[in-house]
Amino acid sequence: KMLFILSFLVLLLGFLVFAFRSQIFIGIANFLTVNDLLKPADIIFVLTGDVDVRPLQAVRIFNQGLAPKIAISQIERHPMEEKGIHLNSTEDAVRAMKKLGVHDSEITVLRAGNGVTSTFDEAKALRRYVQENSIRRAIIVTTAYHSRRARWIFKKKLKDLPVEIIMSSASSRKFNEVNWWKSKEGFQTYVNEYLKFVYYMVVY
């Protein structure tokens, strides 16, 4: 009798998961997305990567007059970029923001060592900039699926400094919270992001 009850409960759970799979998947994605109320800040810090959406989001915020400057970290260069075959993603983002009307004097590239290779490196770069320029509030721009992990990293790295971190999320053009599981790229991105989040929490 107990085996029958357990089997029934498993089947019922499976049915409910299937019936409400869309809501469940949307909830999984929404957990990773952080969008804070925007307020005037000293700097907009756009994270490297997703050049087709993050710089555009940073420029939208900049054009609202919420900060006088946009900053971005110099990402580590690779051999193909050194040879001029491919644009470095930092340079690509800067070029995009300039084409969208932001003046060169309003963009700051944070350079350190050979360049950043991770979100944690970018947090360290911003930390140095905050200390050197007495920044009190920074708007961090990244892609939606990356925003919760990014907030966790930046708040952890800057927790002892008198700076407020505000997150602004940009939606990926290929997938979003309501359809990510319907494409291979979207599914891989969200699964990898959860794995990275767990890794960062354990390692850092």
C-alpha cells in the first residue's frame, strides 16, 4: 500500500511539473534577474561581453542623465586580437557606445595588468576605480541572466567601501526569461549560469 501511495505521489508530481513547466521555467529565470530602481550615480559600469545588448543599455541610462560617465574594463587580449583579426570585446563595446553618441571623454576604460578574464576581475577593477575617485554610487549594467551573480560578486568585493551598487539588466536578443528553455543556446546559458553561481559562492 505504501508503495502504491509513493508511486501515485511521484506520478502526481510529474504531472504537475509538466502542466506548469512554463511557469516553473520562467520562475527559474526570474530568480537570476535583478533590476534595481535606478537613481543618479557617479558612474555607469558596463560589464564586458554581450556587446549587442550591454553597451546599448548603458547608453540608454547615460542618455537619461543618470551618470556623467560610462566605465568598462579592458578585457584580456588574445592572439587573434593582437594581430588585428578580431576586435577585442572591450574595444568593440567602446566603439558601439561612441556610435550611439557617447563622447570619448565620457568613456573610461579601466586597465590593469593583462586585462580582466572574469566578473570577479571586473569587480576588482571597479573597486580600484571607486577608491581612486571617491565613487559613492555605481550602476552596474549586465545581461539579465548574469545579473544576480554579478550583484553577489560586486557587493562581496566592495562591501567594505561606502559605495552603493545598483543593478540594471539588459535582455538578451536571442532569448529571455519566458522562452530560454526553447533554444539550445538559451538552455545552455541558464544552466551554465546556475553552475557558475554555485561555483562562485563556494570558491569566493
